[in-house]
Amino acid sequence: MRRTIRMVALSMLGAALTLGAVAITPMPARSADGQAITLYTDPASGQVYTKRCKHCVKLGEYIPAGSTEEIERKVERRVTQQTQTQLDQERAAMHADEAAKQAQQQQWNAEMAKQVSEIQPFAREFGDRWFKKISIGTLVYADYRYYSHTGFGPQFLTQQVWPGPGNAGFNSFDITRTYLDFRFTPVDDVSMRVTPNMYLMINTGSKCVATSTSKSTGGVTTTTTTKCTASTGDAVGANTGWAQTDDGNLGFRVKYAYLDYNTFFQKVLKVDAMRDDKFTFGQQPNPLVDWEENLWGFRYTALTPWNYLSLSSSQVGASVKGPIKVNEIQYADYDAGVYDDASFHATEESATKQVMGRVTINPLGAKYRYDSLGITGFYDFGYSNKCTPDENSITGSNSTCGHIARAAALVHYTAESWGVMGEWDYGHNAFSSGNLFSGSGPSDAIGIPTTGPSSFAAWNTMVGKILDSQAVQMGWDFLGHVDIPHTPFTAFGEFQQFLPNTRITKDPLDFQRYDLGVQWLINKYLRVAFDSQAIMYYHSQFTFPASAVSGQTIAETPFAVPRDTHAFMLNMEFRY
């Protein structure tokens, strides 16, 4: 009995171990046709059966080796192993391909470096020859102007014109100047500058006036009619004439075209104090005007004194110029040359030439061209461009070939935030009716006669006689500016008093001019200014006597003093 009980216990223990082993084995996912076997055991005998029996209890399920689910597990393990192997193979192939590409790139880089090293001398030469030697700049002047009073007088700015008396309230937007500035320096020895200029033009007139005379002889009247000759400018309104060319268009002409030889005093005649001096040939800045414009700094609002009166800002000729320096401190600056009698916008017709020169002394020394105290003298001597080779005499008695002279003496001081200058001017035949009427003049002055009570014909004749070939001019000027502290604003001004002919005791054309304003410096390229300008003829109104001009036949002229001109302007300069 004990043996039987012991055998039963051992059988049940073996069955239990078998069932536990089966139970702890993960159950695979079965396929639709998977065969699982249910196991049963008899507790009394310990036997295990595959079918239900009497007194048996269920042990669990068993999946035979080689079943569908077992096969699926083996296939899955195999597929996983194959996928990993394939990935390893592909990764190795990619690494090999990347290594090959890097090797090819390194080879290509080496070849490119070799090619670049071979072309570098050419590229460097090209850059030195072109990109480092060429500069391109631009300069634009624009404005809005409003005239509270209008009269005849010189232009405030080049090509700024307005209708004459009786046109108060005239206003205009203008683009008066546009420059493109090209500079080329192929080597240190020479440099070239070419500056085209587009500017406002007025049409050459087409209005003509035919005159006729009648004569009666023996009851027969004969009429003689003169040829209708076109005027030399435009009639504007009832009394004004503009002697310019081509209405409304911006004309195109060359302002500067000159060559500088820069190293004469370094390589030929070695003078260390003049090493920065140069020779210039071509159409170049005037020795005085350009220098004074930069000294004052507000050319975009108004003209400097002699430029306002008659002296061109650009001349065609040859010159020598530069500073005199000791230990990099400037003690003098000069500009002298020989030029055509004609201005840069006229063709030379004269049989002679003019000479000009300016010398500036800096007694305290100057760190740059316009720094510190300066004392400047200028002189110009020449003849009218009308003095052609056909003329046999250029003596003072020849009205066509009377000489022209201009002189100026200046004292000036420029500090970091302010500057001031005083100027005295002298001229001989240096101011004509054409200069006086450059801004606005009577239509009679351009060949369009007027009649009636509002005619300026007699007055225009008087002006011509006052400004004859023996006129002597004199004037005084003050220019300056001061920066307003801690702001981008600068107050500036110019005052000019001018006597067109000092040989006349009381000249109705004596005038004063001013330009007063405030500038806003927006940035280094753009600045704007609001200013007030005027031409004021300061004599009280009177009748000009017939005997006032010595040696001239002239009728007595009532209301000889012109009307003043007052304007308010908003000026703009863009420079790059």
C-alpha cells in the first residue's frame, strides 16, 4: 500500500513538473491550421492521457515540435537574422561608397587648388587694374522754391530761373544738377576723372519781330520791312525773357574731364614738401570756385561770390596745384594755370588765353586742406571770348577785346564745429548784363522788344550802358556755419554786397544778397536745408540821369532801381 501511494505521488510530481514547464513556455501566435494537444492525468495512477478520461484532471496544452506555430517562430528568427545581415552588408557598402566619394572630392579639391594658384596672378592683376582703380560716384541737387517777391537778377543756383516783376507766388520743384563721377587710376603716376553733367535747359526762342518803315515821296508811300529774326531766348509772361536752351529737358554735357600727373615731384623733381602736388590737363575745377565751395560747404544751397557773379566753376586748360607740407603739416596750398577764355560750356573763339592763380597760406599750420587759419589770394586775367583772331587790337579802347580781371582776398578760419570767412572782391569788365539777367531778365534783353508803359526797353538799354567795357566792380562777402551742439543741425549763412560799376556815383544796380538757413544732416550721403534767399537793390528809387555814364549816350531813365527778389527754399543734396 505504501509503495502504491509513493508511486502515485511520484507520478503526480512528474506530471506537475511537465505541466509547469509547458506553462512557463511563451505561447506563440498560432496560425489558422496549428495543432495543439490537451493533456489530462489520472491522480490515482499518475498516468497522462491525451484524451479526457474518468477521474482525470486537465494538465494543459502541448504544441508538438514541427507544428505550424513552431515553424513560424523559426522562420521569423531566420528572417530577422537575414535582415540584420543584409543591413550590415548595405551599411558596409555605404561606408565604402562614402570613402570613395571623399577620396574623389579630395582629389578634385587638390586639382582646383592647383588651378586657382595658377590663375591667381591674373586675377590679382585684373583686380588691381580695374576694381581697385575705378571709383564711381553720383551727386544730385534738388529743391523746392517759393518766391514771395520777384524781380530781375542773377540766378541763386545754376539754371534756377523765375519770371520777373509781378509774379509773386511763383514756385517750382527742380532737379538742377545730376552728376556721375568716374575716376580711374591705372598706376600711381596718373589718374583720370570724367564727370558728365545733366542740367535744366530752357528753349531757344522762336518768336520773331519784323519791323517796317514807311516813306512818302511825291505822294507815293514806300514801305520797307526788315527780316523777321528769331529771338535768342524764351518770352515768359508779359515782361520776362530767359536766354537759355531747350525747354524742360535735362541737357547732357561734360563738367570735368581731366588727367592728373601725380608723381612729378616724387620721381622727376624730388621735392619732399611738394610730393603731393600734381600737373593737370583738361576740363578741370576752377582754382578758386571749387576750393571755396568746399571751404564753405553749402554749395547745394547757393553759389559762392565770384561764381554767382560770372566766374565759371570749370575751365579748360593746364595747371599745377597742391599743398606745401612739412612733417605732414600743411603751410600753403596753391593752384595756378592757363585756360581758354571761354567757359567749359562754350567753344573757344578767342585769340588769347587767360591765367588764374590762387595761393593759400596757413600760418599756424593745418592738419588738412581747410583746417585752421588761412589767408588766400586769387587773381584772374583774360579777355572776352568775343575777341576772335580777326581783331587787330586788344587794347582797352577796343570794346570787343577789353580785358577781364578778377581778384579776391580772403581770411578764413575752420574749426571742428564751425567756420567763418571774410572776402573782398575786385573786377574789371567781369560782370555784364548777361550775368545780371542769368536768373531773370527783361524780354528786351533777348531780342524781343516791348512797348507801352510797362516796357523795360529803356531800362534794359541803361543796364547795357552801365555795364560797358570800362566798368569796375567791387564787393564784400561773409560766409560761415556753426554746428548746433548734440544735434544733426547746422546753421549757415552767406552775405554779399556788390557794386557793378564803381565809376558811377549812384549805380541803381548796386545790390546785396543773402542766403540764411538751417541744414539737417540725415546721414553722410543725404542732407537737406531750409533757407531764405534774397537779392536786394539797396538804393531808394530814383531817375537815372542821362549824364551819369561818362562817354555814353543814354536817355534819362525813370524807376531805375530794379525790384527785389525774395525766395524760400528747401534744398537737397545726395552724394555717394
